[in-house]
Amino acid sequence: MKQLLTLLLICCSSVVMAQMQAAQRIIPEYTHDTQIKSTPVKVWRVIRDLPQVKEYSNGTIKEVNIRTVGDTRYRDLVFADGHKRTDEIEQVHEQYKFFVFHIQEPLPQGVTKAIVTALVESAPNSDDVAVIRWSMIMEGDKSARKKLVDILSAEIANYEAGLKKMLE
């Protein structure tokens, strides 16, 4: 009986180890922390209201349309310079205060996937300062990813400026 239990334990451990080895570490192309002198709850109320991105975009976004197709929500953006982008809204998680969107179109030639996340939390040792942790995960050609990171990081800088104007 003891040998059977030992054998069962070894088999289960092997399965768990095999599953653990299959996991990959994902390293974002870009990460940036934005500190805002406001509570995380107030910041989250603004950014979770997806159409309000126009209000805190610091003039970057001219139009926002949130639409639902089946169970999937999309965000159609028109920028001040006239270009357009469609994002699939993958998650808006109320409890953990984060959202994830997947850029659908247009993606620059050579980029096959682009995901942007924003997580709102308290700054260490300060309940009245929020930190938004932005990150981008991309797949595709390195130089094409770099161009898209430059575009999106400039967009995030405008969000940062607009949120500070609105909330501080």
C-alpha cells in the first residue's frame, strides 16, 4: 500500500511539473507607471468608463464609440489627426481595477499582436496617490513593434497628462 501511494505521488508530481514547465514568461515591450495625486478609486472610476477616454486624452482622441458584437466589446477611436483604431476590450476587472484591450486594426505591418493593460493601485505608503501601471505585450517583427511602442507610449503620455489635469 505504501509503495502504491508513493508511485501515485510520483506520477502526480510528474504531471504537475510537466504542466509547470509549459508556462512561458511574458516580458512586456513597454511598462510605465503614472502617479496621480488622487485615490485609486477615483482614478478607476474615470478610466473604467471607457467612453471617457476622450475626456482625459489631452486632446488626442476626437471620437469614441463603444460597441458590442455578440459577447465582445469593441472601442472605435478617432484621433485628432484623423486616423482611426479599433480595440477589442478583453477585460475590465472591477475588483482588481485593471483593463486589457487588444488592438484589432490597424496594426502596423510586421506586428501580429498588440495588447495594452492598465492596472490602478495605491502608491506604496500613500492611500491618496494612485499608480497606473501601463504595459504592452506584442508579437511580430522587432522594428515594427518598436514603432508601435513609440506611438502607444506617446498616447499613454497624453492620457497621463489628461488624468492629472482632471483629477489633481
